[in-house]
Amino acid sequence: MDLDTINFNSKNIQIIIKKYLSNDKSMHYTSYNNFRNNGNMTMQELLVKNLKVSFSTPEKELVAVRGISYQLNKGETLALVGESGCGKTVSALSILRLIEDPPGKIMSGEIFFDNKDLLKLTKKELQAHRGKDIAMVFQDAMTS
């Protein structure tokens, strides 16, 4: 198993990409760098580039996600693993634009799903995709 460790909100996060091969039912792992450089994988499903998310407080602006980037192709699973409070949930909520603005705000970056720029879709256009094409399983399903 290969793991890439990136700096994410001053804490180490490991991005694990599990690749399921169509002719092989076993699970394989590949690192982000191997995945990114493999020319055979062209069916990109999700692309997050330089995502930066912050939250406003009366005292200052707090950056919760500092430039995370990853891509995911059809048939692959991505796991964000890290310490509590390091930005995993904020990153996932940002993909679906579920961060309340204010106090939260996507400061910069790009989020493409199925070749659509999710940050440029209207709320109504995005709602048409939520649940049908893209969804999130919340940490505590009983309270969501």
C-alpha cells in the first residue's frame, strides 16, 4: 500500500485511493502521485484543486482547509484520514457546497464533478445533482 502524506491545515493527512480493477475483485491501493501520472486512467469523476476554506470569527479569519488537491476516477474510493479537527469534514462539505456562508467560505480552488464546475453552479442546479449524482454520508447519520 502506497500513501501520500500532504500538509493539510498544519496536520498530516493521508489520502488513500483504492482502485478496484474490473477483472480483479481484490482491492488495490495506489498513491495520488501514481494515480495522477498513470496515463491509462482518463475517466475522471471528481477533481478538487487547491481548495481553500476559511471561517470568519469576530477576532479573525480561520483557515480550515489550505490548498488540498486530489482527483478520483470512476470505480475508485477516496478516504481522507487524519486527526480530529484537521479539515476532513470541511473538505467534504465544500464539495457539495454545504458550508454555511457566513461564517464559512470557499476562498479559492476548483471542484469539478463529472466535468461540471460545482463552484459555478446555481443552488438550484447543484440541488439537482445532490443525492442523485453525488452524496455524502454524514459522521452521525442520526442527526443529519
